[in-house]
Amino acid sequence: MEQRTFGRTGRQVSVVGLGTWQLGADWGEVREKDAMAVLDAAAESGVTFFDTADVYGDGRSEQLIGEYLRRRPGTEPLVATKMGRRVDQLPENYVLDNFRAWTDRSRSNLGVDTLDLVQLHCPPTAVYSSDEVFDALDTLVSEERTAACGVSVETCEQALTAIERPGVVSVQIILNAFRQKPLEKVLPAAREAGVAVIARVPLASGLLSGRYTAGTVFAPDDHRTYNREGQAFDRGETFSGVDYATGVEAAAEFSALAPEGATPAQAALRWIIDLPGVTSVIPGARSPEQARANAAAAGLPPLPPATAEQVRDLYDRRIRALVHDRW
């Protein structure tokens, strides 16, 4: 699989990574055996980048990855975790003592002395403007609790603020055919600064797979059931902030654009891979088959320019007014 340089770290990561929220919680139950099979399938398909967080299953996702790495001692993916969502979302909670405690817990969960990457996990907007916060992150690196620090953001403005910080090596942001605002400023700014871009929620919570209909029912413990209006966390995390009915209809249009030999999900991933400035896209997977299919998107040829133009047109007609000015 194609490998790209992960920002200022100089490390190489696969252009398709693996998001592991599904292995922790909020997408229905995943058994340990099934989680291990997903991680195996991804690694065997050339994936060298796993993204997790301390809040996914309250550490379960990290623990599963840690157990996987112990069982596969020759496997050395870059494992990115995130911190800060296990406490009240108040700027005063983002301090060095908490950072030390949070990273120590993640190190224990993952079974490593030094984390590859820790990211602030969509903190309050004020946090991005705090010199003390980023000084504290630099301290984590100097103390070898983590090799590098990055941020995961909700909005483009948060991303642009973070990119200006010299210690930030990566920005993780929602980027997909239904969330195109990052193309305007975030991707160019990241390229100029040498900051890696991790594209998350690449399938708009599964909408862009084309598998869902207006009558699809999700499990009660699936965020696609309980967070459609942002009841539990930011609405933009679920279906990219698009109302479900509109999303299903727009996804049907998108599916018709998939080139021969590619599924709609693979076309959606390939569209992101083709964007200048993207380092890795991190679809989740709940089965080995899904992990392999996602990874296979890296082997597809770039989408034809005419298809890319049709994706832009679909966004402008159906989606832009719903999400563009919010995030």
C-alpha cells in the first residue's frame, strides 16, 4: 500500500489507516475475537496506521490494540491515540498534570513506554489558543511520554489555529464527500506547514457506503441512533451533521458515481486519498471483510476529473447549505 510521510515526524504511514472507535463502543458490540480479526485483516492488507482514543469504550479500544501488538511482536504500526474526552469539556481541565495522568493511562492500556502520537480530542475552542496547553504538550514529548502531539478538531478554524503551533505534527478533521470545507484552507495550510492531515469520518458514518435506506434501523447503543441531533456529542460526528433523510438520498446519487470495479465506499475513500495534503484516511471496520475492502481503495486508480467534478456538484446542490458554515 502507498505510504506517506506523517508530517514532521518523518515516519511513513499507510494512506488508508484504521479507525478503531468501532472496536471500543458506540457502534454496537464487538467481541474481542472479532476485534483481533479486524486488526489482523487491516495489517495484512498493508495498513500501518491505527487511530484510537482513551474514551473509546473507556479504554477498551486501546487495550485491544495493546493486546494485538503483544500477540504480533513484529507488527509496528504507528498507533495514534487521543485524550481529553473523559472529563468535563472545560478549558481549565487541559493542564499538564491531567495530560500526564491521561497519557500514563493510555501507555498502560497500549502496553508501551512511549506513545507514538497523542492528540487533543476535540477540546473546547479556547484550548487551541492557550500557550500553556501547547507548552504542556511539548513537555509530554520532552518527558518521552509521547513521541509526538497532534489535535483532533471539530471545525476548520480550530484546525487552522492548531496548524500554526510548531509542536503540532498532525491535525485530524472530518473530511469526506459530504464535508468539503477543509479543502478551502485547511489542506493548503497543512501542506505549507508540513503538518499531517488525518481524514476522519470518511464515509459519513456509513452513509457513503450506499448500504442504508430510509428504513434502516441501528442498534440502540449505536451513535447513529442516539446522536442524530447532537444529543450526546457534536452533531457533526454523526452522518457528518447531515440529516439522515437527505444523507440517504445524496448517498444514492454518490453511489451512482462509483467507477466500475469499485464499491461506493471505496470510491468515497479514493476521493479523499486523491486530495493534495491528505496523509491518511481512517475508516472504521467491524469485520475483516470490511477492513480488507477499505484497504483496497488505496489500490484503485485516481478518480477521473469528471467524477471529482460531479462529487463537488453533488455537495453544492444537496449538502453545502446544511454543513458548510457550521464546521
